[in-house]
Amino acid sequence: MRYPKSFFLLILMTIAGVLTSCTKYLDVQPEDQFLENQVYSSRVSIRNVLNGIYLNLAKPVLYGENLSSTTLDVLAQYYNTGNSGHPYYTTATYKYTDAATMKRTTDIWNNAYTAILNINLFIANLEAGNKVLSEEEKALMLGEAYGLRAFIAFDMLRLFGPLNAMDAARPVIPYPRTPASKIETLLSAASVVANVLEDLTTAVKLLDKDPVRTNGIKTAGAGEDAFFSMRNRRMNYYAVRALTARVLLYKQDKPAALEAATTLINETSTWFPWSPAALSVAGIPNPDRIFSSEVILGLENAGMYTTQTSNFAASLSTSLLAPLPEVLTAVYENYDNDYRYRTNFSIDRTSTKTDKTFFKYADILDKNAVYRKLQPLIRRSELYYIAIECETDDNKATTLLNTVRLNRGLSPATINGNKKELLTKEYQKEFWGEGQLFYYYKRTNQSAIRNGAAANGTITMTATQYVVPLPLSETSFR
């Protein structure tokens, strides 16, 4: 990707103006180098730059909608978009050259790589002998930045990359690592994975003294610095290691992925406990629908409840994203007490619709609840699923599976030649609204998946459906 010099100035001014406390930057003269120096000459402004990166990631074009509850989940066939007039019809039918779908994938691409550019600018400025921050604080912030760059780039690989995850020869996506204005080389999946793992190795070293390791997820007390509190809303030490396990599984290095996942399962049991059953009971006023105690990495998403009303409200007509009743029943195997089902799906009594709709991101009464506006990106259960997939001993895999099932209100199951089937069912139940199911289908090369627009039946899946083409904005200038 290539950016003009003026684009860097625009990005810096945009980040500087993200928070109301940054209004003083409007008086800065618009010479790009001078502005950069001003931004990175203050501890407060440096923090605001990093906050701006997170806020942009949580916008609808990225993890606020497209890469969580809408586009990615439409591709996974969670919703009934079978009417040709539905805004997501062409996305659900994998017509990637259609204007509406192309706009979505182009928005994802452009905003993801803009985020990477912002991160690269941030890293370059902090590593260039910055003396404003203490070495410990600088290490933590750089660790977050390296981890975020790896996280975003890896998702671009999972979405736009090949069906054969480690297709070593074919160039697929760029991996910019400097804020240089140039056309970036397209790298193979194997090369991208190598860069991701290198960044994660750097990040985990920088985050060695992350307060999450000693304090877990906690709010700041009176008089305490809140910047490094609530660590599961920022890239943190455990999130980097969880992402490493995810990448190793994608790389098909199952022994390493198993070790990474099982080690982290043991280490995170104290800081990321299973969500109490009492918080997901149907009808309670303040349900914790996202099982927030289990979220290892999430984003503060100010637009979460707008997303809910604009996509999932039962009062919507042609644009409603809702599952067919038969599909919903099939996913949760007709078991109403599954914690994920009983709290996330309900009949909206304020509308005339009699089918259950998706409520995972609906607002709650308690506006001060710590789990409000938390958009999940990595959760503890995924570590179990990674370990289950990689474990060669069916008895051990069964124990891992039943740990998750017990904490979702389900009875035990036994793995005996049916691991992939059971694991697929768990992914379908667990990650509704989080954008992970399509990636799972693609990585495991599922040849047929349930059709979201039909009570029964499947869709045949090949590379044509799984591999999202690069945007014209990327390919036209090569």
C-alpha cells in the first residue's frame, strides 16, 4: 500500500483530535514533522494517540460490526438473508464483486491497513529515543502496539488469505512494518505468519511487567492511574499469548499450539474465571451476555448499542439480521438452557415479531456495569477449543470439552471419533456475534456449511466462497 505524505498528517491530526481533551492540537501548525513532535512530546498526548487507535478499531467498519457481528457472521450463515432485497444478500451468497459487498470488504481492508499505519507511526515515534515516558510505561505501550499490529494483520490474512492456510508460494497480503510511503510487497501466507509470530514474540517480552499478571482485570481505585487498568480492554500479556496459540493452530503446528493453549489455560484460571450462571439467566435486568469475566481481549465499543438497534432490533423489516427459527434451534440443539442461548436470543415483546432475535449486544439497565460496551475479541473458551483440536488423547480432549460444556449449562459429551463434529457445534454456539465462525470454517476447509436462509440444507463451500478477493484499491496500482 502507498500513502501520500499528506495522509500521514491527516492521520496524526485525526488521532490527536479523537478525544475532547485533545482540542488544543487544533492550534498546531500543519507541518507534519512539527505536529508529530508536538504529539509525542507529552505523556497525555501519547496516551491519546494509543487510545485513538483502539477507538478506531472499535468502529463499525472494523471490529464494532464488520469483523464481529455483521459481515463475518453473515458469511458464516448465522442469519436469514435469503430475500434478494436484504442489504446483506450478496454478502451471504458470496458475490464479492457486487457493489454492496465490495464496499464492505474494501472498508475492512482500508481501515485495517490505516490502523496498521497508525500503529507503525506510533512504534516509530516511541522507539526513536522518546524520553517523555518511563522505560516501563514505554515498554507496555510498545508491547500493546506490536500485539495490535499482529492481531490486525493476522485477521487480514484469515479473511483475504488462501484456503490452504500455509500456501507457501502465492503472495496474498502486505505486512507493513514501517510508516514508509511506498507500495508494500504482497507476502505469502507463510511469510505473514512468520511476521505475526515475530511481532508477538516482541510484544510478549515488552509486556512482561503487564499489571494484568499480578492484578488481573480491575478498575482503578480512587487516586490511581486508570490508564493501565481494565487490561482486557487493551492488548495485554495474556492476549498476546492467546493470539500466539491461535496463530500456531492456523500454521498447523498442533504440538506448539497445544502447549501454548494448555499452559495459558492454567495460568489464566484465576484472572479469567468462567462467567457465573446467575448472570445469564433469561429475563434478569442486567445480564452479562458476553461472559465478560472470560474475555481475555476486547474493545471499548461506544457504538455497541447502536449496532444492536440498527441490525438486530425486531422492529426492523428488510434489513433485520435474524436467524431462521429452525437454524437457531439446530445450532443450540433444541436446548433452551444453554447459557449462550437463553440470554442472547429472545422474542422482542415490543414488536409484533414472534420469532426470537439476537440480543447479545442489547443495552442493560445498569449503566455502570463493568461489562457494558465490551466487544469480545478473544475469550478463554477458545483456548480450550484449540487444545481440544490439537490433543491426540481423546480422554484428555473430552475432559477439556466438558469443562466448557459444564460452564455453558450442558451435559457431558464423549469424544470418540467425532471430535470435529462436536467442536464445530461448539464454535457455532460460542461465537455468535464475534466473527470467529467463518474463520473456523475456512481454516478447517468445511466443504459444506448450514444454509442460513433455509430451514434445512447446506451450502457447498470452496475457495470461491472462502477467499475474499483483495480490493480494487489494492490491486489496481500494482
